[in-house]
Amino acid sequence: MLNSISIQGRLVEEPELKQTMNGVSTTSFSIATDRNYGKDKTTDFFNVVAWRNNAEFINKYFRKGQEILITGTLQNDTWEI
């Protein structure tokens, strides 16, 4: 089985670099992608988490509104309230 995804869109907010208690770099951000169907336009938002060197690279070179293409694996999280 293969778990691979590519998403191209624009950063919704500024990426913020954080460190775990063990000193591992991480950043979380959202990407907005547009789907065009005739006259209708729909925007999807994807929450992304990057780790280590990828997190540092994104934080250094990308800002809100810039276009970005990422590849990675998809993980679906659920929460109970």
C-alpha cells in the first residue's frame, strides 16, 4: 500500500518554528487550495505539520500568501469532545 500526497496552494498564515522538549524543530501551518468547477470556486484548507530540517526550511523561506508545493504522507486525526 502507498500513502503519498502532494498539495499545492498558498500559506494561510505565517509559519512559526517551535521546538519540542527534545529540541526537535517543528512547524504547523495551513495551505489553501482552490477547486474550480465551471463558475463555482471552492477552497479547501489542509493542516500541515513539518518536522526537523523541513520545518526550518519552510520557516526560513516561506511567508503568508506564498505558493508552496509539499509532498508527504496523509494522516487523519480524530478527537472526541
